[in-house]
Amino acid sequence: MFNVTKKSMEWGEETLTLETGKVARQADGSVIATLGETSVMANVTFARAQKPGQDFFPLTVHYNEKYYAAGKIPGGFFKREARPTEKETLTSRLIDRPIRPLFVPGFKNEVLVMCTVLSHDLVNDPDMVAMIAASAALTISGAPFMGPIAACRVGFEDGEYILNPEIDDMQNLRMNPDQRLDLVVAGTKDAVMMVESEAYELSEEEMLGAVKFAHDSIQPVIDLIVDLAEDAAKEPFDFQPVDYSALSAAVKKAGEKEMRAAFAIADKQERTTAVAEARELIKSKLSEEELEDSNLGSAMKGLEASILRGDVVKTGKRIDGRKTDEIRDIVSETGVLPRTHGSALFTRGETQGLVVTTLGTGDDEQFIDALHGNFKSNFLLHYNFPPYSVGEVGRVGPPGRREIGHGKLAWRALQAVLPAPTDFPYTVRVVSEITESNGSSSMASVCGGSLSMMDAGVPLKAAVAGVAMGLIMEEDGSYAILSDILGDEDHLGDMDFKVAGTEAGITSLQMDIKIAGITPEIMEKALAQAKAGRIHILGEMNKALSGAAEFSEHAPRIETMQIPTDKIREVIGSGGKVIREIVEVSGAKVDINDEGIIKIASPNGEAIKKAYDMIHSIVAEPEEGMIYTGTVVKIVDFGAFVNFFGKRDGLVHVSQIENRRLNHPSDVLKEGQEVKVKLLGFDDRGKVRLSMKVVDQETGEEVKEDKADD
């Protein structure tokens, strides 16, 4: 019934297995990849015909994590998987990016790739397994895919690269100073296709070494996929790219001059208008048959690309007049909004981000429910890209894959310089509102985010800047690396290479290739050019940070205190009664964890002090010989009970009230009266002994000449 093909190999410290022929047999390609005990099923289907008039490649990738894979039941009311999590969205993008450029040029049939996590051993991250499974499924599907690719994760500890480190080693790298890198690399046999990383100030040499290590490590996996395909691949789909060279020639003849003039305009809005006019002029000169050709858009794009690309490589001059390594003009401003905790406006050419920082307490931490367990995050970065930022109209809805991906890239870049939660016990939320865009708004978010947090008084280890690099490579092998690319250069170029970091090193690297990979030599040159650009941008940013930022009066102040763990119950009280009373009376937020660390937060310093004193009175012990101010709570024949230390009461014997004989304590005391007492000590039963007569009731000073009758 089943025609199963199974291939295995030892990879790192685990066994990698690829299996096909048993499950999802109606899909064009179906592979279950297993690493350790983590299994992911990838299913590929593709349409046999292109939709009429379609002028783009409709590839869709979905990565889904099923809670049953880790033996969990989903939370929430409905108890089933719902909208994609951030991890699922990011992994879908991670799979899409390296496979998209490897389909045969001209193939525009719809393709669906679905990856489902079936089993998770909580050791091996399923995202890498999913990329391998997707590549294998595509390779055996018969689709015109010029793969296979493979992918791996790389760590860096004690100067050594680590292949596929365990999930626990990659969690919360900020708190693990020994582990300095979380790098994902995907590539073919010959070249790297995609890089994504979170790094902790690695040098360019260390980062390049990690990429090379990863590319070498995926070679056996590529061989395993080829081995599987030799036994299980379907007949290749008979696809022949349409020859529209005649249409391209007609388009070029109709408007090359006008299009070249349009691309010579430096201003984006004027250039966009001129390019649109050139397109309309070209269309006006074409025949009805040529206008109806579904490849007209591709022919237009080909003309635009040849003009932009050829001129840059030949002359070294870009469409806005800059040199290949020149950064656009930068203006940085901080404190631009009056009521926010921190704000910055970062403008680089025609790209601009308004970035705002908000400081919160432990209550504001994000609770994340993941397959490998639940955890909290005290650093959030959200990126918004409204249509007006590019001068367009459009629907506005919840954040899409692009917004989530760009936000995560900026998050990774800034994560490395955040202070430890023990040093800065705040939840930090950064929101980047992209108000203008013409190239690398994610890197503007990094620069603006760094400035905004510094404006909010967050003690970052160093400022972080980011720059987007581009590549234009001609068929003869000549190429140009571009610093701080424009939108058109990104759209019509061969590489999007984003590098962020401090002066000391790289904190994030993301690379996407639109051609079949680049060589290590090109990457090395791009990293060096990116470093020069990053240092320049940091210098421009420093102009906005002339003095130390003041902590906003609207931001909460947080004070921490440590109490013995055996006192936690007393601070919380039965059913939370005591801690609720502290919050209500003081007006401050109070958060306590299992280690006895208490965070007290409020914009009002008096509220923090009130809460601190109330907690201190509960957990602290009174000291013998100290003088306290108390309140008479009960009068009896032999003395008075005084509440003097939090909720602690003590007895002032009638002989210790005054230096004279009293008939009854009520002769000089009444309930509710404030008195000053000295703690004499504790009797054999642990009862507190207090004295009033050794303390001057007016000044609170001890009366030295009088001695108490102990």
C-alpha cells in the first residue's frame, strides 16, 4: 500500500531522517523530517497553470506548530490553535526567503508549502527541521525548483562555533554572557541564500566565520536530500519559460530614453511620478497584442532594472547621485514628544521613523506561550508601516508578516545592549512608527530605537546603528556593493544585506539573496563597507545625545528590595490581603517573586517610600537598644501595650512609664496616644520589653542620666 523511501544520517550529535511515501500521498511532495525526536511534515502543492494576467510569483509558505507535538493543550477559551504566533510567522518568512529565488525564472504558477510540527523533543528547534523538510518536499515534487537548500543554526561560545545548539542554550541570550550568537543560515551546495542572526557584538571576522561554518555544515544535508530525490522524486513538471524577448525589445525601443531620464531624478516622489509617466508613454506606443501580454510587467521591470543596474556598475553613480559607499544625510532628534517617557525622530534621506519608548513594571511583561514552555519578555519592539509612509492609499489592519519580521530584526539588534533586569527592573516597549520610507525602515527603527531608549533614561551599554546594503551583479561577474540602499535599489537589486551593531561589533545580521547566492569574498567586502557606514551613522546619532537624558517625570520609578523567602507569606498575607492593603494605602505597584525580590513602582517617590516602609516594617526585626515611635493600643493595670514596629506590640511596664510611682497607667496615658519607647530587650518567653522613661518624649532622645529598672 505504501511505497516508503527513508534516508538517515548522523548530523552533529543527532540523527537526521527524511521519509516520504507514507503520509499525505496526494500532495505533490511530502516529507517528514526528524532530528532527534523533533519531527516536521512538509507538504508541497503547485498549480499546473498560471492564472491569466498574473505578473508575480504566488508562493505561500505556512509553518504551523501543533501543541500536541509537545504534549500540551492550547490555552484560551476554545482550546485550539488559532492565529499564527510570532514564532510561526517568523519561521514562515524564514522558509520563504531562501526558496523563493530558486524557482526557475518566469515560473508564476501558484505554489503552497505547508510545514506542520508533529513532535517536539524540547531540545531541537523545529524551525530548522521545517526548512530542511520543505526543501526536500520541493525537490521531490517535480516543481521547477533549482534546489535543494539546507539550513542550520550556529552558536558561538568560548571562541568555538556550535552546530545546532539546544533550545535552552538559545533562550534569553542577554542573560547568558558565554553564548554570543544565534545564527540561522540557509544555502545551496554552492552558495549562501539567507542569513538571520542575533549577536552580541561579534566582529566582522567572527560573523563571517560563523556563516562559513554553517555553509560547510549543511553540505551533508543537501547530499541527503539529493539521495532521497534520486529514489523518490516525481517526473519534473514540463515548464518552459515564455520567451518575451521581442516584447522586451519593443518596450525598450518605446521608452528607454524617457525611463533613463526618469531614473536620473534624485527626489523619490518626482522620480516615481516620472517613472509612471514613462510607463504610460511606453504603453501608448505598444500594440493591442503587446498590451495584453501577461509578461508586459516583467518586460517593464527588466527595462528599469537594466537602466538602474548597468549605470551603477559601470559608473559607480547611483540614481540619487551618491557614490556606492555614501550614506544619505542624517538628522537625529530626541525628546520630540512632551508626555512620552522617551522619543526620537530619526531621518535618513527620505526614510524616517518616529520611535517612542515606554517604561513599565513587571505587570507589563509579555507572557509568551510556546511549545517548549511559557516564559516572559521584558523587552518589546513593535514596528508599524502605514501606507502614507510611501505616499500611497491602502487598507490598514493588524500587523502583517512584514511588520512582524522587521520589528523582530530591530528587536534582535537592540537586545544585545540592554541592561540586565536586575540593574534596570523595567519592562521596555519600543514602538517604531515609520512616517517616511525609501529604503531600510527597519534599520531606521534600530537607530531611532536606540536614541529613544537613551532619551527615556535606559542605561544601554552602547548606541546601536543599522545600515542596509545592496548588491548589483552583472552576468559577466562585475558587481557593485551599495551602502544605505534606496527602495528602488532594493527592488531591482540582487541582495538585501542588513547589518546593525555598536562601534564594538555586530548585534544583528540579516541577508536575503535574489540570485543563486554570493561568494564569501563579496560578503566580506559587504561587511567591511557596512561597518564603515555603521560607524558614520553612530557619529551622526551622537549629535542628538549631547547630554545625559533625564528620567521622564511621567515614567514609573522602580525600587527593588530583597526580603527573606520565609517572609514572603507575611508580605502577601492570607488571600493577598496584606499586599493589597500596601498597594491601596501607598498608591504604588508592588510585585514580589519567589526569590523574595520585591519591585515597588510609582511615578510618585512618596508612594514608593510609603510602600517600602510598610513592607520593611513587616519583614524587619526590631533591634534592641533602638528608640521607636509607637501608639498606645491598650492600657491594663500593670502597664500599657504599645504598637511600635509595624504590627508588633510590646509592653511598657507601669514602672517604665515615668520616673515616679503611678497609681495606674491611665494617669498619664490614653489609648491612641503617640509615645516614644526604647526597646530594652526580650524576656524569657520572647515578649518585648519597652521603656518610656529613658526617652525624652519631646525630642525622642535617650535620657542618659536616668536608668531603667530592668
